[in-house]
Amino acid sequence: MAIKIFKDYAFCPLGGLFTYVSSQMPTEFVGTENYLFAFPAIDTSGDGEQDSFCIQQTDSTGSTWRWCEGAVHKLAQIRESTLFHFETTLVAWADSTPGALAIELREQGRIEIRTGFFAKGIYWSATEDGPAWSGYSVPQKSLLLQWAEFYKLHPLFI
């Protein structure tokens, strides 16, 4: 059975800015119970703009295939996909994609969804208190409220 957005995973489409160790890049951002994933955009049209996240893989037969627009959703829609398969595949994608990150939530101290005027986004920290945050800015408050609903029972959510 395919997994479902905002039931099994949370998603932010390309358009937000991921801030990690003082650098920013447009990314697609995915959250599960165990991970946060950041997948950077690349230039798929040749116009110099970062416009899509793509994953290219070679299967056991030697055939190479590439998913771009909607790659995460396509993975989620595979009928046999389980949350474990989904997370394992995303970890493999992150490991093989330059600039991508798989952030294990068990190594974090807190997650916060901010919907204020000056700070809108998904933030996490390895510490339980203090100012040490990394984050993903999201301008759409409605999307952030969906993320907050998804994580509201998570033990790290504040």
C-alpha cells in the first residue's frame, strides 16, 4: 500500500531555502518520523537556474533512469512502498546526491515549526535549548500548519 503525504511523511516542494551551516540553497524538504531530508535543486533545463531535484540511479540490469519533478511523490506512490522502504530509499538518495542531507531525528534535541511574521519555517537543533538552530524557510503558513500537525505528537516537537 502506498504511503500518504502528511500521514506518513511531510513534504515541502522546491521553493523554500534550506539554511545549514550558514549556507542557503533551494531544496525540496521531506520529513518522516525518523528523518528530515533536504534535496538540493539542480539545473534541469540548461538555463542556469536550479529548477528541480533529480535522482538518477542505475538498476541491477544496468539501465539508468532519472526522476526529477515529483521524485519523492513517485517513490511514495509505489504500491509496495512501506515507510521503512521510503526512508531507506531517501537515505540512499541523500547519500548519493551532492549537497543532500539525511538528518536523523534521534540525534536531534528538538524540532520547531515557526509561523510568525519574521520566522516561517521548519527548524531543528541538536541541543535541547539555546540558539543553535538549522532550518528550512517556508513562506506558506498553510504548509507549515500541515507540518505542525504532522509532528505534533513527536517527542522532539516543541
